[in-house]
Amino acid sequence: MSRIAASLVAIVIIAVVCWLFPLFYVVPLKTATAEKTAATFNATQFAENFWTNQLLVSLDKAVPAEKLLPAIQSDAAAAKKKFSRSVGLSENYFYFLRGEGKIIFVSDDEISLAITENSTNAEIVLETGLVFGDAVRDGTGLLNANDYANSQDFNDISAALNHIVETRVLPKLREQAKVGAKISFVGCAEVDDEPTDLKPLKVIPIQTEIQ
Amino acid sequence: MKTKWLKLALAVLMATAAILFTQTSFAQSAPKEKIAVVVSTLNNPWFVVLGETAKARAIELGYDATIFDSQNDTAKEAANFENIIASGYKAILFNPTDANGSIANVEKAKAAGIPVFCIDREINSTNAATCQMLSDSYAGCVKLGQYFVKTVGKDGEYAELLGIVGDNNTWNRSKGFHSVVDRFPGLKMVAQQSGEFDRAKGLEVMESILQAHPDIKAVFCGNDSMAMGAYQALVAAGKDKQVKVFGFDGADDVVKSIAEGKIVATGMQFPKTMARKSAEFADEYIKGKHDFPQKVPVPVELVTQENVGKYGDYGKKQ
């Protein structure tokens, strides 16, 4: 009898302990999936917030093209030092610039602009094809790799920002661009190879307006 | 009187000489401070260059340096760290085996007051290592992807050999490549398998892919060891002219193969630059500088048959 009582007491104690400190939880599959998704970095959502709340309100920080182009023309190294930014040990660098110009040529992937008054040369090329690389993410200096524990997240931001440019900026620009029209723009340029990338400067547009 | 002064001067001279001699002898006999170089594997020439360069630079800077091989095994890496912490090393130049699995080792070293400088491979933490010097694999593979489309064309089947699945570089390379290639719906990836960054495994995986997909036009490999293995499999199958091989690393044998027209392109990382710079950072840390950027991206350059003459010896020719 005493053995039965002892066993019962032990079972009760174990039951109480398990109640207080459960060995496992049963979580509905839907909830578990939702929690896992929430814990995963959402680059698309991040890029959307960044675009609206940080990038579009910082466009006035872009260097004016009428200042940058003559500076590059007279001394590319000095212009790089004064106006560009680069990442890590990279020799590539970025310009974040804005300006106004006249459209002088339109192709499937490019819109060429003359910036200087009475110029007929392409001084800026707005890239309107597929957008690759990190110019939009790294060109403004608003985002920093040190803030991301996993570089995959940081790289996903780049792809998401490029997607926003392709879907939100470029279709309207391609539709409205006509030779002779005046255009204002803000964008980022990556300079990898100076002889080909500086003359003309190739810019990925972030915001454009055709007058 | 004169003799007295001469004796005194001689005594002072001898005392000074004795002090100088003692100090010099002490400095000569004082043990050098030690820097550890922990490398994920020495079974890959690229990592051998990384480790040896880091060690050589540390020695140039006046330290004793030792290389520890983790053999791509997090447990061996942990044992290496225990040993290093117990042996009084002043800094660790670290090429991790696993982005998540290696964090605990770095944290242990940090708790023991030993700064860790990651080289080439990342750990998924921004407050464990003192600094992480990382190849910009994603941007490098964006360039490779663009060159892939240019040379292979916008249509056709291709395969991908991934690296170690737990390593961030594997996915940064794959994602960079796919951020370009996936935009061309005519390019169809028919196989994607891990070759674990290993030449023999790359050969084996390529052989099985060729059996299932004999018509592929190209293979993108997440590193050069796998690219060499894949090329070997293609030669054995008589398909080396049909299938274009793309690698990543800038290993010497692949750069030579590009020059010989065997492999199409690779991404040149700069292991010597990263290794040297990390050793210099460790030296600066030991001498008192403690503010380093957490991540320092190092650019990757595209090496093709058009520009291969500019590259060699794990970098750009001077």
C-alpha cells in the first residue's frame, strides 16, 4: 500500500514539475512558420522602407552635376577625393549626383543627356536597362555593411533596391523620354574603369522628372 | 688629479656600456609576442597562400606566427582556439569554417582578451570579431554573371556547383550570380549541387551532372578548386569544348587555364592583400589602436581571356 502511495506521490510531483517546466511545447505549424518568417530578414520590406523614408528624403544631398562634371573634367582624382565614396579596400567608387539636362539620344538601355548649355555631347547617360550591382545601395552612403551581421542580408538589399528602380523608376522614364525634352534626375554612378565609366558618366536613376 | 678624473670617466663609460649591453641582451633574449593564423583548410592552395602570407607578414612585423589547420571541421577549429587561448597568443588571424558555428570560438577568444581578425570568410556576428576583412563575393559574382550571359548567350542549360552550404561566401557568390543570370529566362539551371569547395568532390559531382544533363552549355563553380575538378570531368567526358567553365577565387592554376583557353573566367580575390592587411591590423591592435571597422569589403576583379595577362600569383601583376 505504501509503495502505491509513494508511486502516486511521485507521479503527482512529476506532473506538477512538468506543468511548471514543460519539456516541450506544441506549436501549430502555421504559427511556427510565421515566427520563422518574422525572424528572417525581409530585404524587400527593408528596401521599401529605406526607399520611402530615407532615400527619397535625402536626394538633396546629391552633388549637383554642374559642379561635378567640370570638376571631373579638370582633375578626375581631385573630384574623386572631394565628391565620391568607396567601400572597404575597393578602388571602385561611387557618385551620388543630381542635375538637369536635355535628352539628346534614346536607346533601349540608355538615355543620353547634355548637361552644359549648348552642348551636343552626351555628358551623362541614364541607364534604363536591367539594373545590376551595388550602386544604389552603396552610392548614397546611407547604408553601412557594418550594421548587418550577415552579408547575405546586405546583398539582398541591393537586389531589392535594384528591383524598385526597375519597376518604379525606369518604366515611366522610358515611356516619357523623347529627344529634345528637358529632364531633371537624381541617381548613383559606379566608376569601375575611369576611361569608360567617366566619359560619359553612367548613372542609375533614382528619381527623374521630364518637363 | 688628472688620473683620478680619467679613472672616473673610465668607470662611467664602463658602467654605461654595461647597462647598454644588459639592455640589448635582454631585448634579444625576450621572447617575441605570438600571433596565431587559423585557416579553415590547408587542403586548398588558395587557403595555403592566405595562411602563409598572413604568417609571413606577422613575422615581418616582429612576431612569432604559427598556422593552425582546422581541416574544415568546427570541432578541430574549437580545439585550435583552446590551444591558442592557453598558449598566450596576442592576436588571431582567422579564416572561419562556418559562419554560425565559428562564432562561439571567436567569443571565447574575445573573453580571453585576444582580438580576432577574420579573413575572407565571415561570421554572422558584428560584436565578436575585432574586424572582418571579406572579399566582396556578391559584387564579384554579379560581374561574373554578366560575363556569363555575354559569353554563353541568353539561352541554354547550365549547372552550378555550390561551395560549403554553411558558408556565407557560398550563398553570396550564388546569389550574386543569380541576380544577373535569373533575369534571362532562356538560361535554365538544370542542376545545382554542392562540391564543398573541393576539387575531387567537384569532379565527382560534375561527372554525375553530365550523365543526367549531357547537353549543358556551361557550369558556374563557386570556387576555382571545383572549377578545376569540373574541367577534369569535362575533359574525361570529351565535353570540354562544349561546356564553358566559370570559377571564382583567382587561383594560379585557373588563371593559367584561362590563359590557355580552357576555363572561361574567374573572380580574382586578393588573398595576399587580405592576409597582409589583417596582420597589419593585428599589429596596430597590439600597439594600442582598438577602433576598427567591423567589416572591410575587399573588391573582386573579373579575370577573362581578354585581360588574363594582368593577373597572376594570386593578385594583379605590378
